[in-house]
Amino acid sequence: MLRKQDLDPSAGSANLHVLPAGCPEADRMLLFRDRLRTHPGDRELYAETKRALARQEWKYLQNYADAKTEVVERILKRARPNRTS
């Protein structure tokens, strides 16, 4: 993962994930992206989760990422074809 972050609030930032072809994580990320694009309720749930977490202070960025895991997994479960629930 590559990060571009400028401390100037007016500057843009970006995260770029680079994965090898056929990597299961790439499929997972695309499934999540597509779900958010097509399901406003899940998109708002994820956005509100991120907003709430952004209001907290994190010693390590990974702790923020870990805190989103439960919501991400719930959204992915709904996104997977042939789910049982």
C-alpha cells in the first residue's frame, strides 16, 4: 500500500493498494467497492462508521483500520453471492 498525504488541509490524499494478479484480497476489495456503489444503506453505514472513528485519536493507523473490520465484514457478507443469511 502506498500513501500520498500532504499536511496542507487543502491538498488531496490517496491510498493506492497494489496487489498481484489473482490475489483474493483484490476480489474482496472490488466486491466491497461494488456493494457500496449499488447499496446506499451499506454506503451510509460505512461512511458513518468512518466518520465516528475519525473523531477518535489513534496511536497507530492500523488500530483505526481494525476498528472498521466488523462493519466491513458485515457488508461483505451481504455482498457475497449465494449467501446463506
